[in-house]
Amino acid sequence: MKRIFSVICLIGLMITGCADSQSRTTGIYMLVDTSGTYALELKKAQSIINYLLGTLQPHDTLAVASIDTGSFSEKDIIAKVTFDQRPSVANNQKRAFQQTIDEFVTNVNSSPYTDISGGILQAIEYLNEVGSGQKYILIFSDLKEELAKGYVRDIPFQLSGFNVVALNVTKLRQDIRDPKKYLGRVDQWRLKVENGNGAWRVINDLERLEYIFKG
Amino acid sequence: MKFTESLLPITSNPFLLILLLLAAMYFARKPFHRAVHAFSLVLNNALRLFAASVRQAEKRLVERNREVLMAEGLENAERLVEREFDRINAAVVRDLKGYPALHRQMAEVATKLEEDHSASVEVPPSLPNWVTIIEAIANIKHTGDSMVSNMLGEIDKNLRAQHQSAIESYRLSSGKRHALLNRMIPLWRKVQKKLDEVGHSVTDLTERAKGIDHYMDEYQEIRAKTDKAARKLSSSSMTQFFISGLVLLIAIGGAIINFNLIALPMSEMVGGGSFIGPYKTSDVAGLVIILIELSMGLFLLESLRITRMFPVIGAMDDKMRMRMIWITLTLLTVLAGVESALAFMRDRIAADMEALRQTLAGVEQTLRATSKIPTIGQMIMGFILPFALAFVAIPLESFISSARTVLGVLAAGLLNTVAFLLRLAGNIIYYTGKFITSVYDLIIFPPLWLEGVITERPFKIREALDKVSKSRQQKKADRVTRQYEDQTQILESRK
């Protein structure tokens, strides 16, 4: 009897020891640029969010935040959710999330400055807190950072274990005249991310969003 | 650094260098030959020994395979004989159980037949005693007396009436006898039927006895461990292996479909975000349910004594076995019900997901098909598949038992090949050693040639001297002979 009990305990321990719900979850923090003319691109951001909602599984986390003058703030988070374990509940959460984003896109106000670094810092903090296994920061922006006076963002990022994906990096008017500016801007962000031990990717073709999750 | 370069400090002249090398190789020739020979011989012997031991192992494996095959064959033959005996026993018990009733019926029918037979015996109707007297009187010739004539007329009338009455009585009794005989026909048929039944049972028993004789012959052959029996069993094992493997593959296909039917709804029950190792908990749970169903099916068939993988279950007393049959059948039915419910849930979740996908894609939601046939179909499949999977136990048992033989044969073949390759490698190494020594000799052929020349010259001179001395001696002998002949001729001429 004792032997049977010990075997059952061992199997129980093995099962509970093997069950790891955290390490296999995906956490996505999407930064949406709302500055200047880029605010017009928000429809594309909406379709990306819809794609993410369709792809993410129960227990995954999704947060969408806007990039404005001071993005290092919880107030900039438009919607955040960690999906329930049950698929039916998760589906309802996804519907609610989509509705929130729709409302945001309809009522968005363009911001004068673009604090991308602050947004990334906020994303790092949030995803570390959630403890997802795979962490993604999606930057939906032209990557042109414009800080308001008095904002300090010369902090190195701690991006170990993070995948930073720049989406829809549009070419500005001066980029068309001088492509070096565009390439230099993208390269500057790549260096910043890679110096923080993060993985950097750029996806401009929104028809190939599956590459977000392909390292 | 090359070997020739290492010799450069000795001399820079390449010709001299080659000469030195050749000289060194010439002097090292015998030790080199010995070393190469010893090395190749050692490897050859080692490989041959290894091959011999592998062959020994193969022999043992073949013997073991034969033993296993024979043991399995014996078991199967015993099983078949036992089954036939069981059937005979059942038939005998069934027939003998009915025998007293049959005997009674036969006795009753026989009695009835006897009674009817006795009753139907034809007895000619007897005429009254005075008829003969009257007949005699009636035959008296009358002389024309009217009184006599009247009397005789009356007698004749009476006689006719009596005759009519006798015929009527005869007809009546004949009719009764015919009725009795008619009544006997179904009784005879009944007797015939019963006798046919008995005959059929006896024939059946005879056929079964022949079957047992056949199985017993096979059993004897297996016990005698004849080659014929071994060949037959081996071929039977191979066939069993492939057929049961095919059926198992089909069953695996069924299990995969079953798994897909319940994996999604299981995530609703155990959560879709947790993992056990690299696998989703819901997937593992679905798999566990299917495996439990398989186990239940296994125990059910084991309790029914269709399969014999667990001797403990087979050895249980009948009461316990019946309990086990009911328990496993109940559990299987409950699990089938659960699966059916999960299949229903799956349909709902899939529809919900599809609706969400359409919403996210910005597509206007299409109206859901109102037909319930797919849902009902899935539910029926969910209910039936567990029972269908329960029968996997039968091919599984065949597969396991035949796999022992087939794997044994394959292992023996593998060992045989290994032994052959080892022997081949040993021979290749041995002859490679010889080849290397020959190539070595080829490289140092100049000093070897010189050695030959030097060692062969004195021998040739000696040979030439011998030849010269021999010819001189011959000449001398010829001269002496000639002188002798001359002197003889002179003497003869003087005579």
C-alpha cells in the first residue's frame, strides 16, 4: 500500500513539475505611433492587431499602447489582456479587445512628439512583469523619434529575451530624397536593440505578418 | 614537416637522400615484414574470433527463436484442442441434457405407435354362427311347397340383410383402422426428425473429433520439433505479423481521428495554455482518455477470454470475471458518452472560433448552417470509436506474439551479416598486410635486385665449374673408352 502511495505521489510530482504554463506563453506589447501624419496609418495597425488576436492562444498576453509625447506611462496603454485558459472565454476577451481598439482608432488624437524609447521601456517593464515565455515588442512607427524638451531617454535597453519587430516603417519625404537617412534611422534602432541583447526585425510587407513569430 | 625534409640535415643531395632511404628500408625490411604480418594476423584472428562469437550468438538466437516458435505453436495448438474439446463438451452436455426428454418422447411415441399398430390390425368381421346353418337350410332344394318356398325366401332375405350388415361393419372397422394409420404418420415423422437430430449431433461430434485429430497431429509434430512444423509456424508468424500490423495501423488512424475529435474541447476543460513537458495539457488529456479506452477494451476482451495477455485476468474465477466484464463495459460506455459530449462541444467551439475569425478579418458573418447532421455525425463517431478501438486488443496480441518471432529472425539475420562482414574485414586486413609487404618490396627493388645478383653469382660460378669438371671427366672417360676399343681392335686383328 505504501509502495502504491509513493508511486502515485511520484507520478503526481512529475506531472505538476512538468506543467509549466508560463514559459510557453507569448507576450506581445504593440506600440502604435499616433504622431503627426502617421496617425493616418492606424487602420493598418488595426488589421495587425486583428491578426494578433486571431493568432494568440489561451493564456497569452497582448497589450497595445500609443506612442505620444511621453510614452513611458501606463496611461498610454490602450488595451491589455491575458487570455483565459478556456478558449470560449478567450474568444469573448478577444471580441472585447477588438472593440476597444476600434473605439481608439475612431477617436484618436494626433500627438506632437514621438517618444519611442519611452514606449519600449514601458513595454519591457510590462512584459517582464507578465512573465511570458516569448516576448515581442512590435513598433508600428516610422521610427523617427522626436522628444519634447526635458525628456531624457539616453537609457540603454535591457532586451535580453525580447524580439523587437518594427512594422510598417514608412519612408518620409526626406528619406525619398536621401535613402541614407531612412537606412541610418533603421540601423540606429537596430544597434540600440542589439546592444541591449534583443533581436531586431523589420517587416514592412503587412501581407507577411507570420514572420513576426519566425525568428 | 615531411619525412624527407627531416632528413635534410643529413644531406641536401636528393639522390643520396633516396639512396639512404632505400638503404634504411632495405635493412628494415625483415622487421617491417614481420610487424606488418603480425599486425594483420592479430587483427585477422581477432576479427575471426569476433565473427565466431557472433555466429555462436546467432546460433543461440536461432535456437531460442525455434524454442519460442515451438512454445507459441504448442500453446496455440493446445488452445485449439482445448477449444474443440470445449465445443464437444458443450455439444455433448447439450445433447445429453436433452437425452432423457428425447428418450421419454421416443418411448411415448413407440408406445402410441404400438397401440395404434395393434389397433389397426385387420380382423375380418365374423359372421354369426347360425349363418352357416341357415346357409345349409337355404341350399335344400324345395319341391314347390309354398310354405317352404316362403321360408327359404325369408332365409335368403335375412342372409342378404346379414351380408349387407357385415359389409357395413367391415367398412366401418376399415375406416377406423385407416384413421389410426393416418394418426401414425406424424408420429413416424416425429420419430424420423428426432432420429435425424441425433444423427446430426453424432455427425457433428465425428467432425469435431476429426478436427481434434488434425490438431493433435499438428501438436505431435510441434512436440517432436520437426522442421516442417518450424517452417509452418514461422510462415504463420510472418503472416500474422503483417496482417496484425496492418490492422494496428488502421486502428492508429482511428485513434488519431478520435484524438482530433476530443483535443479541442479538452482545452475547455483543462485549459488551453498549460503544458506538460513540450505538450499541451489538453492534448495529453485527450490522449490519456483514448489510452484509457484502449486499456478498458483490453481488459474487456481479456475478461471475455478472447485475448490472453494477462494471465491473472484469465485465471480469475468466473464470478470475478463477470464482474470485471461489467465494470469495464460500464467504464467504456461512460467514456464513449463523454467523448460524444466532447464531440458536441467541439462543434460549438469550432463554430465560435470561426465566427471570431470572421469578425477579426472584417468579413460579414455568414449564416451558420442550420443542419444538425455534422453535429450528430460527430457525436455518433465519438460514441462508436471507443468501442471500435476496444477491439485493438486482438491484433495487438497477435502483433506482440508474432513480433517476437519476426524480430528474432531479423536479429539472427543481422548477426549473420555482422559475422560475415567481420570475416570479410579480417580477410581484407590479412591480405592488405601481404599487399603492403609486396609494395614495400617493390619500393626497395634496387637493393633487393643487387642482393639477388650478389647471392646468386657464386652459385652460378660453382655451377659453371661443376659443368666444366663434368665435361672434362666425360671427355677423359670417352678417351679411355676409345683407347680401350682401339686396343681391343688391335688385339682382334692380331688374332
